[in-house]
Amino acid sequence: MTQKKNVKLVTHTGCDMSLAEAAERGIEMIPDKVIFEEQEYRNMVDITAEAFYEKLQAADTLPTSSQPSMADYVRAFRRAAEEGEEVLCLMITSQMSGCFAAARAAADLVKRQGLTVPVHVFDTQQCSHGMAEMVRAAHEMAENGMNASEIMDKLTDLQHRIGVYFVLESLENARKGGRVGAITAKTVSMLGISPLLRFSDGLVREFGISRNYSAGMKKVTEQFIRKGDYGKPVTVFHAAAPQRAQDLKSKILERVPQAEIRIEPVGPVIGIYTGTGCAGISFTEKEDL
């Protein structure tokens, strides 16, 4: 019989970590759902990021996303309990999704049903690749023997040191999805400026504006130069904009040649709101900021 892990991690595809990486790390990944009109797809299982953006550009109406069902969480927790002394489930920010509340309800349900392995649910206050940074950190801590309570304490401290900065091609999808107001989106379009956005305390916030996309990318790079922990990996992410991601990677390496940089796509759950053309970075900020 395989020896159980101290802590078995569970998360969902809203973190945009690839299924291959999750499997390599032994992380249980629950697929969210994406709906184009009447057709439903399991994120990363039935539809890739590339296929999603192709369909998005051809769609007449904005697709929607749906969180995993209660049954999805229950099955995932039971599978995880077979491999871990404790289960730790990391969820997308509760300020943008009901996933956290649903996962907690599922954890309560399996406990009432007699599951003796403790299931802990943690609100990362992040999404997409900022959330993936926290999942990787939790995995490293679990591998080093920490229990779930210790990991959650460390993650709470880490939440304020996850830097996520990006530029959108357009605010139109964010407007349609209710993430920004119509007046803001129209003003940005009329003036031809690029809003600079960051993810902080569970929400998307502006941190400035730029006269164009290229200048915006330079300001995004500066955030890492000033705040980044150069000893930690950096994720450059993009929404159907691989060349922009490569350019951003090059800008960072010009300034920090030793930076370890991965390039990853923004998945469908968040890509609904970013639309195509988005590019940005997620990284761990220095402790002394």
C-alpha cells in the first residue's frame, strides 16, 4: 500500500495550472465549466485555451462559466482522502466566484457523511496564475512536511506578496461580463489609452494608465523589477497573444538575466473577461516591501 501524504492538495482549473503540471505534483484538479450558448465544456478536459479563444472570437454572445458542482467537490475530496492524512482545497477568490462557498459546503457534507480525513478549504483571494503561484507554494510546503494548518497560515502571509499585473487589449469583454462599467470602457476606447490592471485583495484594480499597449508592458515589467523576488520563478501569461508574452519575457530578461520565466495561457474561466490580446505577469514580491 502506498504511504499517504501528510496533505493532499485539491484545486480547480480557475488557477490555470496545466493538468500535466497538476498531475506531476500530485494535485487533484477539478474542472470548471465553460458554456457557449447551449454547449458546455469542461475546462482543460473538453476545451483547451487555444480552442476557447478561437470560439470566443467567432461567438456572437459572450460565453459564461460555471463552477464545479457539489458532486464534483465531493468526489474530489473522497479521492484525495484516499491519498492524504489531510485534504487542503485551494479556491479562487470568493469575491468573484461562489467556488469557495460551494467547496466549504461540500467539505461539511463529506464530514457529516462520515469521512474521517479532515478537509480544509482556503480562499486564495487570487485567480488564474496568481492563484497558481499559491498552489505551487502550498505544494512545496506540503512536500516539506507542513500540516494543513501551517500551510494555510503561510499562505495567508503570502497572499499580500503575490504580484499580478497585466494589460488588456480592450475592456469590452470585462464590461459585458460586469467587471467594469460601460462609461469606463467607452472612455478608454475613445481616448485610445491602455488601463494598467493588477489583482489585489481578491479583486481587479487599476494601478495606472498608459498611452498605448507597448508602454503599458514596460510599466508592467517595472513592477517586477522594483518588487520581484528574483529567486522565485515568474509566470508571463497571455490570452491568445504568444508574441506579446515573448516580448514581455525578453523585456524582463534584459533587466534580470537570471529570472526563471515560464509562459502560460490565460484559461477560459478568466479569458471570458480578458478577451484576446491580454498579457501580464505573476510573481512573488520581496518580503521587505
